[in-house]
Amino acid sequence: MSRIGKQPVKVPNDVKVSISGNTVNIDGTKGKLSQTFHPDIAIEYVQQDKQIIVKRSSDEKYHRALHGLTRALISNMVLGVTKGYSKNLEIIGLGYNAKVQGKDLVLLLGYTHPVSLEIPKGIKVEVTNPTNPAKLTVSGTDKQMVGQFSAVIRGMRPPEPYKGMGVKYEDEVIRRKAGKAFTSGSA
């Protein structure tokens, strides 16, 4: 059996779960999430134990993989509607900054024009420090959406290895390279 898949997902008291066919709806304090899973995976909610159990139809490799994946995704949904997810980013560079204008995130990243990104529905972007090093927090209930939007922001100007300028995650370590070495010898 899948070691992750066979573990039940514990549901807190303030979370409502409804399962209709392959679709799981989870409603909590932070929001509501819904996702449809593969039809070969059986999902059931045990009301008295307050837990979700995931079962697979066979021991084929594909079903074993889906088993663990489905359980992990449901666990992420429960965690998302109770605590939420967030990623912290830093923008390092002279003249680089970020600001939220309405439904858009506007980034100045050393290009000739400002980069404007539309903030997806369900995602909240907070700029804690607008100038160097600019710090922003991407938060929401859906782990995949938070990670994807953070990756899109980072992809606008990934950090370069010489001075470390660009957009990076707060806990990311940039491997630095030495610049050009000048010789102080005879010519």
C-alpha cells in the first residue's frame, strides 16, 4: 500500500466536507476549495471520526501513484482552508520595486517598461517594503495557485549569480560566482 495514501486526512471541527462522486468540496474559515479527482480512486468521508479516507481500485503502478497524490492534494485542501498558504519574495536591485494597483501587481525590474501582472482570483499580494530590497507576500488557500503565481513573479527577472539582482524567494540561497579577476602583474 501507499504509505501516504493509506493515512486518513483528519478534518478539523470548523471545516465542512461534501463529496459527490469524484468531486470533493471543502469549506473552512479561510475559504472554499473544490477539486475533481480520478474516477478510479474512491474517496469517502467518515463523519463520526472526522476524517477522509482514500482508497484505490487496484495495485497497478498508476493507481498506487494516484492514491498517494489524491490523499496529498486533499490534505493540502484541508490545510489551505484552515491556515492558508503563503510565499515570501524579495526583489533585489537598484531601482527595482513593486506595488499593487487595483487588481494588478506592477513590478519595476530594470526593463524599459513596468511589468504588470494580473493577480488571480483567490490570491492576495501584499507589498511589505516597496523599495530595495522590495518584499512581497503571496498568500491564498490553494497551494498550487500560490506557488504558480510566485513562480511567475520570480520568472520575470530570476536572480543572477554575480550580484544576486532579481526576484528570489525569501529563503532561497543564490550560488554566487566570482567576477572578473584582475591581474596585478607584469605586462
